[in-house]
Amino acid sequence: MKKLLLLLSVLVMVMGFSLAVHASPEEDRLVFRKFYEKRFPNVATEDFINGAYSIDKAGRENWEAIEEFPPYEPFMERGREMWEKPFANGKGYKECFPDGPGVAHKYPHWDKKQQMVMTLPLAINQCREANGEKALKYKKGSINDILSYMAFESRGQITNVVVPKNDSSALDAYEQGKKFYYTRRGQLNFSCAHCHLQNAGMNLRAEMLGPALGHTTHWPTYRSKWGTVGTLHRRFTGCNKQVRAKPFKAQGEEYRNLEYFLTYMSNGLPLNGPGARK
């Protein structure tokens, strides 16, 4: 483990900043944010929630035009209907989420009782199964409807992931997510950081690589490439496939821990989902 942490430290130093081997999550976040603020000094920190469109002027103009008639609106409407419709037992999502649909800023979080990272899609399916309903698929389909509605209702809420200081299991989950982010994998031998940290702002074919800061604020997202709305873990799957690595199971421990780390890096940024991307 010490050898791996040392390698990660060397990796990030090469990319223009250094993380202490035994840094706290908050120390990691501050270094992470300063890297992007230094690399893109003309971009307001809050604007990183717009992904590549925070640094791609031409792409931003096209995106803003699309946002006038958002392609994710039908998904939001179906999600609202799902929220309002009772389950067969007469209960509904309201009983599971008593604070209302605008709770996306509370996820992911460390669930001490279950000893794992709890994401919003997982919480939705646990709600359904507890009420005798069939679980939804985690990458495509109706999960994106309810997530789109809940994301829209959560717009403006501030990302605030907490890694409990005195819980070694929570810290380990965060560290596993961090490890995943900086580990090379696949036939191309790329890590997440190679594209979205080291090469952020560079073009990959016709697509500009977006910065990792703010990556988690706008999900689920309608991608023109997909022709539909998809979840964050669907995007994780696609990234793994692009570097020719075997993807992990959506909502499995690996991707949930990755989401925990990556969302923590965007603490303090407002949510603006659902989003629209190429």
C-alpha cells in the first residue's frame, strides 16, 4: 500500500501538483481545486460544474443553444410521475425520502449501518425493494427518469460529501476511490487522471476532455452519443471500455467508492443536473 501511495504521489507531481502520501480528504480537495484554478485561471471556480463547456467556448455556445429546449425534460416529467405514483402497497418514494425529491446533495454518503457508500440510485432501489417493487437497472431506463426529476429538484444545492474523521471504514472507502482514480488500467494503460486531470482541455478526436472538478454535479446526463439520459456509473463503464479495460458492475463497490472520492473533490460546488453533453 505504501508503494502504491508513493507511485500516486509521483504521478500527480508529474502532472503539475503534489498530494501528500498521508493527506486528509480535505487536503486532497484543496490541492485538487488549486490545480484547476491555476491551469484555467480565467474560469470561475463555480463554472467548472459545466464540464468541458467551462473551457470550450465554441462547444459552450452550442450547448447553451441546446439548453433552451433541454432534451432531458421528458425524462424529468416521467420522473415526476414516478415520484407521485404510489407503489402497489400504497406507499411511495415520499416515505423513503421524507425531505422531498431535492435531496441529491446528500449523496453519496457513508452509511455506517450498512458499512458502505450509499449513492442515490442505490437508495432508490432499496426503497423500491423494501416496498415490494422490482429494482431498476442502474445504467439505462427508468432509473434515469426518477434521477432526472430528483436532480432538477436539487439544483442549486451545494455538494457536501462528508468522510467521517473517526470512521476508518469510511476513510478506507474514500482511499479506495482515490486509488481507483489514479490507477492505470486497460490495454491503453490509462488512469482517470490521465484524461481529466493531466490532459484536461486537450482534444480527443473531436471531443475536448473536461476537467474532473465538477464532474459529478450534472448527473444524470443526456448524451447526444447515447440519444438518451444515462447515469454516472454508465459513464464510468464507458470510460473503462474506452481504455480497453473490463468495466466493473454499476453500483458495485468499486464505482461507488470512486463516486465518493470524485464527488468529495467537488465539495462546495452547486448541483446543476440533469445535464446535456455530446
